[in-house]
Amino acid sequence: MHSMRWGGALVALILVGPLCAQATRPMTFMDVMEMRSVGGASLSPDGARVVYTVSIPHWKSGKTYTDLFVADAASGVARQMTFTRERNETGPQWARDGKRVAFLSDREGSQQVYLMAVEGGEARKVTEAKDGVHAFAFSRDGKWLAFSAGKAEDRQLSLVELASEDLTITALPKHATPIRDFAFTEDGSRIFFTSVDRVDKDDVKRKEKKFDVRIADPEQAPAHIWSIDLKDKVEKRWTEGDALTVAGFQLSKDGRWASYRALPSARRLGDITQEEASLHLLDLGSGKARTIQDKYARFSAFSPDGQWLVYASPERFERLRNDKLWVVSTEGGAPKNLMAGKDMSVSTASWSEDSHTLYFTEAVGVDQHLFALTSADGTLNQLTKQPGVLAGSYNPEAKAFLLTYSHPRKPQDLYVVKPRTVGSMAAWVKVSDANPQVAKLSLGTTETLRWKAKDGREVEGLLIKPLGYEKGKRYPLIVQLHGGPAAADMNGFQGRYVTYPHIYAAAGYAVLQPNYRGSSNYGEAFTRQIGGNFMRLSYGDIISGVDHLIREGVADSEKLGMMGWSAGGHLSSWTLTQTDRFKAISTGAGAVNWLSMYAESDVQSVREFYLGGKPYDAWDNFVNESALKYIKNAKTPTLIHVGEADQRVPKPQSDELYMALKKLGVPVEYIVYPGMPHGLTEPRYQLVKMVSEFSWFEKWIKGRKEWFDWKALLDTLPVDADAKSEPAGSTAPRRR
């Protein structure tokens, strides 16, 4: 690799600390690295409180650690419950009394269950499982806490008696094979669980003896549903056969039904897709099961009264068709499509307490909103309309929504919302504040942009303007391409290593994020249109967006750059071979040769859709859609990134691009991230990716003399990241 240096502007972007005292300042790379995230949230049974986790980056160890927070659902007052440095508290669940929370923690070594009063005090250790606890659940009658523990090959269930002073633990009779998923029935009398039919003990033993060779597409034993009666400890098997393996199940509240998704258990390549999943309804009285859907079955959920099962599935069994919500009576009859004629794709929903309404969030372009759908006739109502990205679900027991919301100037946080006031954001109660430091940052203005492609189709995207933007002045433009391609850039806060537009805005760049053909959120036809014409149509939409900004006087046509990861990497590499308009390109985890990519990748069916079949059936199209075919046209200086252990777009694809550009004399640098999968999980590698990428554009677009320099990067790292990891949350009422 060549000597890597950068100029003073980049040093400044890293040097400024995230807790600087000045009123506002530009966003820095370390600001991106120190962004926290909320998760694991749930409402107490009475709806009075919310428990959630905050994930806090720890630079020194290169890991992210989580702590628990609890908030009052009426006032938004929140406080931190746990303070375990370099340890994790995860998976919080409410006890039925709403006064205690159980959670998993590795604070004393292996992961165990702890119980803690929400009013304060020390957490009480509940379990002492030798190999750690895998999962736990409360019974709804408040008597028991069940947990699974042990190594994966011999995991079993135990019970904690919550009424006993010493929290007595009783191991349930050992099942013949390891336990996977489990759940209590509503009355707490039984536990249902899944377990494989057999375990190859010799296979387990050879791994213990370090014979860790990997077998391609190994044979897997099918998993089935069982139950155990907590009174007499008698087991019962509910599903049979070698043809199907149970992938997950749900129980109805009335105790009469179970639904389960199943996959074929025959050996097949690693490309196990949702298309193969079937949905079944099991009568717990008779033990008989009926098939509801034999393919393309997604999520399912029983109505609170047990009379209906809702599930998601497309109308036509083809890739990237819209998922619709269907309801079927548990007593029998044909399923009813509640979304016929609606060009929306919905993959999950939650029931109202009266079993009459389904709630879901759905993206429409760059925004995502909350909708209500009546289960009787499919009447659809949009409940929210504010710009931004809304997600979450309705809790029928607590009678409230627990939502996440983000917009370009506010990172994602949690909100409790009552149904009667859901349309008025002023009435939402904000119960988390994970990133208060963002209020001190100067961010580029984000606008929704629309333009016409060459075929007349309207295309949408986001434009992030540089700080201090002046109308009529032209700016360097960075085109940031999302992955997928069936995904979209949306109107939420952006502060991740993949796309970090505010760093560029602070340095005087405009940023275009186009939702090109193949993106989601614009209807089924828009998403599917690139099938068999993968590169060209998407590329045309992107270039037409660039041309639009040039015509509008925003972009400087002589100072263009492009970056992307995964599908965005495919398109960045394709652009490299189609035009020399861009001064610099950064391509990450991208494919350039679809013929070799087909077998190298861990998925094949998606390639078949986008490229018109299997390579030996659509050879010419595989070749014609490959950037490598046109590589002799390449002139643009290119930076390549790839994770060494990427299985989705394996490293050989980047090797092929690097070798070709090197042999052709095109300026190129190649960064391989050790041990990384398709996404970079190591914080240091994420920082290197951003800094090297930004520096590449600074050199080739703005003409900086040098590029990347390790010493400059190392000199700007925080001395003690812990000093910047102050507790997140709030102790004051917050609304909106």
C-alpha cells in the first residue's frame, strides 16, 4: 500500500472531541464512533414504565456494552439501573407484578439471570448455570421463571419458583435432545419448546477434539414441537416427520392453538430462503395440524381472543413481491387478504386488545409511518404523517404504543404513545435520550429530492447540503449508494460508518443518496423492475440524479465522487467501467464478476432473480451485467474495501477488481479488514474505513497532496474513551 497521508482539515475532523463546550460544531469521525443506540425495550404489564437497554461504545476494548434504563411512561423521567463497566445487561423482561425486571448479565463471568426491583437496590443473581444461561421467560401467572442453560448440544430447561424466599431452582426432566425455543402457555401450566430429533454425538466430540473441519451443506436433524406439563412433568410431542423442521412457533392466549413456521429439512445449499417457509396451525385439543400457507410464510400472530391468526405472505409466490397481511379463522375457512389492491409490503403487525384492528409501520418513500388496518374489511388508516422514520408496535395489555422515532437532526429514541393521541406528536412521551450530545453538532440540512430518469420515471432520494450552503454556489458532490438493492435511504438520523454524510457536509461537500430502481418503499414494480437488468437501470437513475443537481446549480460537475457498500459497492464498481466523470470512487464489498460470484456467495436465489436465472441458463446476462467485462474503460482512482471473512460478497470479487485495475495502471488502493464479515463489526476497522474513504476523496477531488497516514490517525485517538462514556438518559420530564 502506498504511503497514506491527509491534510490538516481531516485532522481537525478527528481532533474535536464529541463533548466540546462550544455551542455547535461540525460532526467528527469520533462522534460517529461514539453514537449510542437504544434497544430491548418493553412496557410493564400495567403500562406505567418502560425498561430498555442503551448500547455504549467502548473504544479501548473495541466493543459495545449495554446497560439497563427504566423510565416513567407518563412523565418520561428516566434513570440508569445498571452501571457495569465492560459488561452487558441484555434482554430485560418484566415480572408480572410490574415491580421487578429480570435480565441477562455477564457481570460475574458467564451469562446468568438477575432480578432487580425497579425502585432501586442491588440486582439479585438468580441462576448459577455452569455454561451460562441462553434464554429465560416469566410465566404469566407470576409463579415461575423458566430458563434454558448449557452448551448448545445439551441445553435444557429449569424452573425458578418466584414465591420462594431463596428463589428455588428445579431442573425439569432432561429431554433427550437439546432445547431450542420455549414459551409458557397463558395459564402457566405447560411449557412448549422445540428440539431436534437427534444429535450426532460423534460430530460434537470431533469438534471438542479440535477436528474443526467444515462440511459444506451438512445434514441437519429436523426440529419439532414438544411440551412438558409442569405438574406431572410429562412430555408430549406435537409434530412429527423428517420432511419439515420447525423454525418457530406462537401460542394463542386462550390455550387452544399453536402456529408454527417450518422449513424443508432436506440437505440443500446455504441459500435457505423465506420462500421455502410454510405456516401451520396446530389444534392443541385434538393434536391435529392444518397447513395455512405452503410457501412464502412470514410472521404470524394470534388475536387476543384467539379467534384469528394474522400472517404475512405475498399474493404471488415470486421474489420481491409485496408481503400482504392475511387473516384466517382458527376454526377454519379460507384466509382473507386484508391488503388486496394496496401497493404496500408489510411483514409484521400487532393486534389491538379488542382483536378488531392491526397496527403496523410502513415506509413510504423516505419516511415511515404508523397505520391501522381493520381485520373485518381491510379499511386502512394512516395514523402518523410527520417526516422521519417511525417503528415499533402496540402492546394490547398496556394499551399503548412503544415506538422508536428518528429524523435527520434527532437520533433514534423511544416514545410511549396512547392510541387516542397517536396523531399528535406533541402528546408523545419521550422516554430515552441516548445521544444528547447531538444537540451540540452542526449538521447539514437534509432535503427530499425528486428527479426524472431517462425513461420518465420519477426517482427520489436525499440531498444533504454542506454547512453554510449558499444557493447558486456549486459544491463537490459525493454520491452515497445504499445496499440491498431492495432497501432505501430514509429520513432518519445518519451517523454510521457506512454512510456518514454530515462529515462530508462539514468539509464542504453536498451528498446525494439516491433511491434508484430496485429500492424498496416505492411500490412492487419499482423494486422488481431491475430483475434481469440489474446494473443498467439502477445506474441510469443514479446518473440522472447527478445530472439534475448539476442543472440545478448545486453540484460541481468537475468534482464528483461515489461510494457504496454491498449493492452500493456493485454499483460503484459498475460506474467505474461506464464513465470517467467521477474523480474518485470508493467501493466496499462489491461484486464485479457475477459468474464467479454465484458460487462464491452464500446466497444464490437473489442472484437468479436479478440476473435472469442460473449462470448456465443465463450466461450472457451474467457476463453483460459484470463490471469486469468493461474494466478496460476504467480510469477513475478507486479505493476498494472488503471484509476478509465476507460470505455474502466474498473477498475474491475484490481481488479480481484490484488485480484488473493494477494491471491497467488505474490508481487503486485495497484495504482488507481481518476476520470481518459482510459488515464491519470492529470499531477500529469502521474508523479506518471512514477516514481512508474521506481522505481518498480529499486527495482526488480537492487535490490534497498526500493521502492516508497511520500516525496521524493514531495520534488523534481518544486517550480514555471511558471519560466520554457518561450515562445516557435523563432525569427530567421530556415530551416530543
